[in-house]
Amino acid sequence: MSELDELYQEIILDHNKNPRNFHKMEDANHMADGYNPLCGDKVTVYLHLDGDVVSDISFDGKGCAISTASASLMTETIKGKTLDEVKTMFESFHDLVTGRKDPMKCEVCVGKLKVLAGVRQFPMRVKCATLCWHTLKAAIESNEDEFVTTE
Amino acid sequence: MVTAENALSIKEWNRSASELDAYKLRDDFPILKRWVHGKPLVYLDNAASSQKPQAVIDAIEKVYTDSYSNIHRGVHALSQECTSAYEEAREKVQNFLNAAHSKEIIFVRNATEAINLVVSSYGRTNLSRGDEIVISAMEHHANIVPWQILCQQTGAVLRVAPMTDEGELQLDEYKKLLNDKTRFVSIVHISNALGTINPIRDIIAAAHDRGVPVLIDGAQSAPHTSIDVQELDCDFFVFSGHKLYGPSGIGVLYGKTEFLDSMPPYQGGGDMISYVSFEKTLYNDLPYKFEAGTPHIAGAIGLGAAIDYLTSIGLDSIAAYEQELLEYATRALAEIPEVRIIGAAKEKAAVISFLIGDIHPHDVGTILDQQGVAIRTGHHCAQPIMDRFGIPATARASLAFYNTREEIDALIAGIKKVIEVFG
Ligand SMILES: Cc1ncc(COP(=O)(O)O)c(C=O)c1O
């Protein structure tokens, strides 16, 4: 597979075209906006946390194929997971896309997120893949008491 | 199919259409021989920064190998040689812009610093609450943010002249914005995101009718069209060396003497004083009043070499050749149904912002890069323009006189590859 084919795999193109969990969440209790000032991309991550379990997650915004697919895959992967599991996943995913970890060795913890491993050949695009995760982290840390929906 | 024969005929065509021989001039730029990802480099990101001819590289090397020393400070031979090379560079810039005096040429780091200098020095002294500054809807962030900071500090108000869907400044609306409160006009000559060439003669004349000074952001115009600041009658003109085939870290502020003389220093330090005591300091004369500290000596000399190089080709030939290349590229892009060009001003420089279907420009940039084609993607430091067109970003090909039709063909082939990947 060429580097380009590895980057733009079918699954990624599919998640870009038909992003999963791509909507605003009316009853979210955590939320955060993420920006990539380099390209003007914006993503909003909505969370519904029950205790320390991600009972629901969604996102919306505008971004490139890599950032859209990454966010879509992220929402699929972490729904139902505990915050501790999410934290470990983010770390493994980060190692994967920055090339610090061999994609073959990551299988257990990141599952289908490993289709994004192609990003490691494109240092300028790593931020595209990680933007949604940083935003997720901000959403988790956002204060539930201060949280006001825009409705 | 491109055969050796018809490739040659394209070359001949190119030569006959304009006096400028891009194929020959390319040899002056060592970096253009590079390959990227196994393909010959096709460098179409000239609006961000342009490549350097050997003459500039040599000039910089010569400073450091032959005569480097600090300037304006020593009686020894090296200091004298270096000082005169630095001051010669100033004269080259003076001639390049046709400024009346060399003391009207201030060396700064880049266009951004030149604008900040005017904003801080002229702006803070002359503007107060309720005063108005007029800019356009197609400014680079460098000509927006410094004015916004000034507005926060002084209570002045920023007014923005709108543009049409084609990306042309609405001159009548601009004129309506000028009123008794207008204290400054600061407008881009050529838009880096749209390629639009603004009618700066009319813009300047309308402001002057009301006694309002005008700054022209020439970051994109100085490298591509000849400039005569006396004929334009602008009060300030700024540009960056690195976009003009010169070194980065050196830029120019031109200002009319009457303004520069009355303005307070921008930064304090060495070189900008004539006498210092703890009680009182006398500032140096122009241009040194605005050049505090040791400047980018080799940068200024390298810029001088870039100017010599450009002048030897001729800015008019460059502009004519780049227009032909722009037309060729625009026509080729128009043949791809998925491509939408953003910016269709009648007067346009060789900058083409475009979108391919709903494919994000970032993905376009990555795939083109794999074909060896370097373009810029993003908001091009002009986010308000993106908002104006309701898009997050564009892909942008910006051309220089060393680009060729074959390189445009490579761009087109790359775009077809993008469409293929995204189905
Ligand atoms: C129109 C315009 N103005 C100002 C600038 C700022 O130039 P610099 O970053 O060299 O200061 C640029 C650079 O992209 C530009 O295109």
C-alpha cells in the first residue's frame, strides 16, 4: 500500500462521507469546542456522562477527512467506556498516530482506530487526527455545574 | 500525451508569448532542482514565501565570508565595508520603490512589523476615541489585528470596506466610509487569498481628498508588479523580503519624510539615538530613528541582491508572464467540473484559491504534496475572507515567474488524483 492509500483507506473515506454520531446532543452534560488554528477547523464534542461512564457521545463541526473520520471513529469506540478506559485509549491512540507505537501492537486497546495509523507518515496531519481527542478531554474536564446548554 | 517534441513546442510557445524565459530563469534557483516524494518539486506556494536565486544566496554568503561586522559603529575596515553594503541595499530599495529619499526606507523584520510600527508610532500618537480607521474586507491578519489592538488602546473604531462575491473591493462603499472622523486608511494592494488587485490609486486619492493618510500593504504586490510610491502618492508602503525572492527576517517600511519625521520612535535602544544621558535622550535622524539595535545586516544586503536580480529581469516582464500563466491555469482549472475558484476579480494577480467539490483543502494539500506539488491550504491568515465566502479554508496555488505550463499541468493531474481518491 502506498503511504497515500494507507492514509485514505476505505474506512476513513466512508466515515468522512457518513460520519457516525454526527449531531448536536440536546441533553449533553459536558461539551467542548476544539479549534485547529492552522486550518480553521472546528469540532464540538458533546458528552453524556453517567458517573464515570460515557453513556452517550456525539460531535459536529467542519474539518478535513482525517479529522472528521477520526472524530466519527472516536465516538463509536468510546461509547459505553469508563473515563479510565478513555484515558488509556487516548494515550495509545496518540502513540499510534505519532508513530511512537507499532500499529500491530496497539490492537487490543485502540481497536478499529488503528486505521488512522497511516497519519504517522504525515506529521503535518497528526493534529487533524488528534483534535477530536483533545476536545473530548476538554469536554470531560468541563464543569458540569457551570454547564449551560444553548437552548 | 507529452512527447519530447510537443514539450519543446510548448516551450517555444511560452518563449514567443513573453520575453521572459522561465525555463532559463529556473536554473538560477537551486532548490527548484529538488525532488519531493520521488517527483520533481512543483513549487506553487509563492505567496507564502518564494524561493531564492543563487545571486541572493551568494550575496549572503559573501557578507559572512568577506566583510561581516556590525554596522554604523566601528572605524575598522570591515565595519566600513559592511556599513556601506547595508546602506547600498537601502538605496536599492529606494530605487526599486522610486522613493524620493533613501532615509524614507526603514528596514524592519517583515511587512507585519512595518504595519505594527506605523500603528504603534503614528496610530497611538494621532488617534483617539471615536476616530476611525478604514481597512478592507480582504486584509491579511497582519493588517487587521494591529489596528484592533490600537482600537482597544485608544477607543478608535475599525471600519471595513466590503467586497463583492467576485472578491472585488466595493469602491463606492469604501468612499462612503470616509468621513470627518476617518484618520487612517490601510489597504492591501494585492490580496494573498484571492489575488484581487485593488484600485489603490483611487483608494489613495479618495482618502487624500479628505486629508487622510494611507498605508498600502504591498506584501503581495512588490514581488509581482512595479511600484512607484511617488506616483501612487501613498504615505506608507510595506513589504517583506522573503516573498520577493530575498531572505526572511528582513522587510521594508517606506514612509514619506513628513510623516516619519513627526512620528515618535517605535523601539528604543542603540543606533536610534544621537545623544543619551539619564536626564534626556536625543533621537537620531531618519531612517535610524526607527532602526533600534543591530539589524538583519546580511538580510538587508540579500534583499538588495534580490532587487538587483528582479530588476535585471524587469518587473513588467514578470507581471506579463505571470498573467499568461494565470490565464492558462484558470482555463485548465475551469475544465474540471468539480473545481470552484474563489476570487474572480477582473484585475487579478497569479494567485488562485480553489475548492474541489466538498473535499477539505487539507486533504487536497496532502494528496498534491505526494505528487510533488506544493500548494498552501487553510485560511491564508485571512479568516474574515473565508467567513465572507462561507467556507472554512481553500487550497491556493500562487505562481511566480519561474513556474511553467508543465507545472500547471502537474497541478491539474494532481487535482484529478484527488478526485480519484475521494471518488
Ligand atoms: C497581503 C499580506 N500582508 C501581509 C503579510 C505578512 O507578511 P509577513 O508574514 O512577511 O510579515 C502577508 C503574508 O502572507 C500578506 O500576504
